[in-house]
Amino acid sequence: MTMTANKIALSERYTALFHANRARLDEGSSNLINRMRDIAIKRFEKVGIPGFKNEDYKYTNLERVFDQDYRHILEYEKVDIDLNEAFRCDVPQLDTHVVLLVNGWYYAKNQPLQNLPKGVVVGSLQEVANEQPELVQDYLNRQAGLSEDPIVALNTALAKDGFFLYVPDHVVLEKPIQVINLMRAEDAVFATQRNLIVVGKNSQAKVIFCDHTLSARDFLTNNVTEVFVGEDAVADVYTVQNQDNQANSINSSFFKQGANSNLLTSVATLHGGLIRNNLKVEFAGEHAEANVYGMSFTDKKQHVDNFTNIEHAYPNCLSNQVYKNVLDEDSVGAFTGRIHVVRDAQKTNAFQRNNNVLLTDSAKMNTKPQLIIDADDVKCSHGATVGQIDEEALFYLRARGIGESDARMMLMNAFAHEVVQNIRVEPLRDRIDELVEKRLRGELARCHSCDMS
Amino acid sequence: MLTIKNLRVAVEGKEILKGINLEIKAGEVHAIMGPNGSGKSTLGNVLAGKEEYEILEGEVLYEGQDLLDLSAEDRSRMGLFLGFQYPVEIPGVPMVNFIKTSVNEHRKFKGLEPLTAGEFLKLMREKKELVHLDSQLTNRSVNEGFSGGEKKKNEIFQMAMLEPKLAILDETDSGLDIDALRVVSEGVNALKNPERSAIVITHYQRLLEYIVPDFVHVLYQGRIVKSAGKELALELEEKGYDWLKK
Ligand SMILES: Nc1ncnc2c1ncn2[C@@H]1O[C@H](COP(=O)(O)OP(=O)(O)O)[C@@H](O)[C@H]1O
Ligand SMILES: [Mg+2]
């Protein structure tokens, strides 16, 4: 079979799956979700699973991970153990509201969250869309629906559940919400997860996503998150990716920011097989600020691709991106950073930097800035480096009695620290510092933050 | 303490040191002078264990051990200290972590317990005062944003923290004003005792007014072309190097 024929066959498998399960997809889901499916599957069909010829996916061929016989989970499956019992975050200082999801679904036995401010809703997207559609209807798919990405469209076609957070106007949610995404099955599973976060005007919220696997199987997660940050609101969204290397995931996040809003988002990738993170920020008002950070530490045959797209649609906004990767062994990384400044978005500040350290000759990094600037009064900068560890610095440390491996560790930690230090939740910052160090020492086989084995 | 025998060193296939012989006894201060490009820093780096050099021939004994066989970190732990001509900036590595790790590695090597936080801070305060190092500098990353003079003082500060047996100071005086020079020299002199030695690499004889050497050597094109007492430094100041370049 030729590549193209194979690609068609592969994509058709997913459309066939959709049509064969059309009724089951609708079952139990709100019309708000179901009404998007047919348009979405058509959009998916048009492009199909992106191959290497797709410009946006040129560094990550998804055909390999899609070409598997996965089981799709089309209704909630009971979990035979109590995840609340089994899961215990060992960071007691990390005082969060914990919410568990399993294979893309909101866990039915989540403990009720105590002392949430009035009007704050945390729960299952499916359930909230059914019971309080007014909280969902103005937001769901309002950003993702504009995307040309076939994987996002596939998510919209197949999604039934995910994490939902609503913070009304003028509410400060002090405690972060910690969303633990767990993959757990004895067979190959494809999870479709759809998240929606709404932070009202002049409100504040912090969300921490932790991606884990509880079993080592071939998993593929197609995760889409839409985040609406209201005027004058402050939102933090952190993601710690620490899945088994047999697990693959595509995570697409869409942020829409109102005037004067402030966003901080940061992703730390520790373990996982093939990971693609799509991130889009769109400013929907002036004087908004987005700080976007990412770091990855990879080895073996890991593949991590960060693809960002900042849409400066209004004047006087600031975006700042820093992505750093440390690549060991045969791992491969990619970074594409697109910045679009529209014609009237004057006084835009848009900065981007991507620094990479290759620890071996076989590790590989692709980095590509894409600046499209249609306004004249803007400040934009971008820079990318791919290098080895600084030998002069290494010698300096060793010449003071610090052993070679400790010295290397110090330098890699220092490299990562520029990203870590921006985390605004202090215990999380310390925790990530520690995780990064363990990861670099090779001591972190899976996430130690849960006792689950 | 240190015996260098017929040391020949190449870098990228080019021979830089062409047969160095030098004997340094405990308690002695040796000055190495010579025009730029003579190989002074190369000598210091080779002694400290920098790896990019190829040893073509020769032997170096440090306290009776084959120095060239040891890693850079072990040389440091055994009391050899190189004050760098160009100290490197290491963003993201805090000074305090760096110094603490360094001091405790030295202690571990000697079979001593790490310093407590209190002991460490006290020691650091003491040594900072000794070299008049701006207190704020230890809150930064290693050498990050330090001025030239601050970097040099920082080298002397580290030396004071580690109390080496053999200090090699590579142009620690260049770029320093007279006050800083005095401070740096005081730092060096404060360490002086009959068990400790120093190699002071310098361009100018000015530093040698403060740190009085027992011997002065002129390194030129990879060879020691002249060795004499401290009066040689003055002679060089007056006549330059040309009379030695035959
Ligand atoms: N890493 C290196 N690569 C190539 N050439 C070098 C390197 N280090 C030193 N050299 C050369 O060796 C010679 C001696 O340099 P150096 O030891 O720095 O001299 P000095 O300290 O006396 O000024 C110079 O010609 C210099 O260019
Ligand atoms: Mg030099």
C-alpha cells in the first residue's frame, strides 16, 4: 500500500468509527456537545491524520501513533479501585483542590470539593453541559471550533467528557485546582478528553494538570482544553506531563484573553512517548499579557513537539515565550513558535526564545520561529539556540572540586531554572525543581508524586 | 610540592608548551611573566585539569602524585586552586549553592562532615570581608553580571574559602585598580604560610610589589627562557621582553 493510500485508510478508520458509533456518542451528552459532531468530523475528513507533508506537523508524524487498534471509551467505565484511596499527592504543602479524571472521563467518585467560593463550579463537562448549559453554551468550541487542525476536529467529533471549571466574575479562587489525568487500562486505549475553563471578569484562578499513567500500555490521548480569561482576570495553567513512555498524547490548548487580563501557562514534560503540545493564545482586548513557558527533559526515543501560536489581534498586548529542552540519548524535540501581529495591533510586544541542550550526538532538535508582523509599531524578538553543555562552565565547577556528574546536573538545573522560576505557585515551583532534578539524575521512573504503583 | 618535568602540551595539534621544567617547594611564591600568547594560561589550565589539551611528553608530580592522572575535581580537593584569567558566568547557578557545594566536597574528601548552615554563613561572611567582596554579589548567579574587578575578587574569595595548598593565579591583577589590587594581594598574603605555595601569573611587576615572589620565570613561546629572583621583575619592567627574545 502506498503512503497516501495508507493515510486515507487510516483516516477512514476514524471516520468509520465515528459513524458506527454515532448514536452512542450522542447518548448521555448534551446537545451543546452533540451538535458540533457532524461538522467536526467533516473537517477532520478533509485533512485526515496529518502526515509529514502537513506543514504544521512536519516534525511529528502522527500516523505511527494513530495506526493502532485502540479501544475507544464511549461511555464512562466504572473503576474497580478507589482512586481517592490510591492517590495521595506527596506534596502536603501543595494545598490544592484535587480532581481526578480517568481515561479522559471525570472520575465518578471524586471527593466533593470543600469551601469553594460561591458560584465556582468544578466538575464533569458532560454533567455540567447537561445540568447547567448556560455556563457552557457561550464558550464550548468557540475557540477550538475555529481551528483547522484535524486532530482538534476529531476531538470535537468524539468528545463526551472532561474537566470543567467556571469562576464567576469578581471571584478569587485562592487554592489551585489540581486535575490529575490518569490513564489506566489493561489494553490499548484511545482517550478523548475535552476541558473547558472559564475565568470571569476580574477573577483569579490557578489550574494544575498532572498527566499520569497507572499502567504501561499503548495509550493515545487526544486532549483539547479551551480557556477563557475574562477582562482583568488572572489565570495560571500549569501542566506536568509524566506518563509512561508507551503513552502518547496530543494536547491542544486554546486561550482567549480579555482586555487587561494576565495569563501564565507553563508545561513541564518529564516522561511520555510521543507528545505534541499545541498552544494558541488570542488576545481579545488591549493591555493583556501572556507568559508562556515550556520545558522538556527527554531521553530514549521520546519525542516532544511544542507548537505555539500567539495571535496579537489587539494593540498594546504583551506575549513572552520561553521554551527550553534538554535532550538525551535518541530523543527528538521540536519547537515551532508562530507570532501573528495583525495590522492594527500597534505597540505590541512579542518575545520568544527557545534554548536547547543536546547531550548526545543522536539527540535531535528542530526549532522554527514564524513571525508574521503586519503592524509597524511593534517590538518583537525571537531567538533559538541548539547547543551542548557549556564546557567552560563545567570546567569552572570541576576546578572547584565539584564532581563531573554533579557539575553537569547543576548546569542543567540552572538551564531549566529560568523556566521553573516563573511558576507562581511556590510549592509547585519547588516540587517541579525537585522533579526536574530527579528526572535529570534518572531517578524518576514515573511520577513520585503519587503512591500509586 | 610541585615538580614539572619536560612538559610538552599541544592544543588542536599545535604545540603550545615546549618542555617546561619547574620545581616549587612548600612556602614558595613563583611569578610567571611573559608576553601574551606565551602559554601562561595554558600551563595553569593544564595543571588544573582542563581536558582539551594533549600532553605530548613530560610529567607533573604534585605532593608526590602523578597530577596529570587526576580529574580536575580531585586536584581541587587535594588543594590545588586555579584563579581563572577569565572567570565564566554561569547563569542559574546561585553563588551560595556553588560555594557551599564546593566547600563541602572539599570537606568530604578530607572525611569531614558538611558545614551546618550557620557555620557556612559565618565562614562566608568572614571571607567576604577579607576580600571586600560586595555582600550582594553572593546573592547572584556565579559571576553573572559581575564587573571585571568583581570577578577577580570573587576568585580570591573562593580561594579564601577553600584555603588551597597550591594557588595558581592567572592574571588576577589585570583589570584591577590599585585599591582592588591591594585587596587581592592582601587576600593572597593572608593565606601565606610555610606549607602553602603560589604561582602568580602576571603581565606587570606591579602586583609583585604586593605579593613578593621568591622566583620569577619568564615564559616565552612555550619555554621558560629565564629564571631569577624577584629583581628580574623590575628588570623586565624597565627593559621589556625583547632582550630575552633571541
Ligand atoms: N583552546 C585553545 N585552542 C586553540 N589555541 C589555543 C587554545 N588555548 C590557547 N591557545 C593558543 O596557545 C597560545 C598560548 O595561549 P595562552 O596560554 O592563553 O597564552 P598566555 O596566557 O600566555 O597569553 C596562543 O597562541 C593561543 O592562541
Ligand atoms: Mg593568559
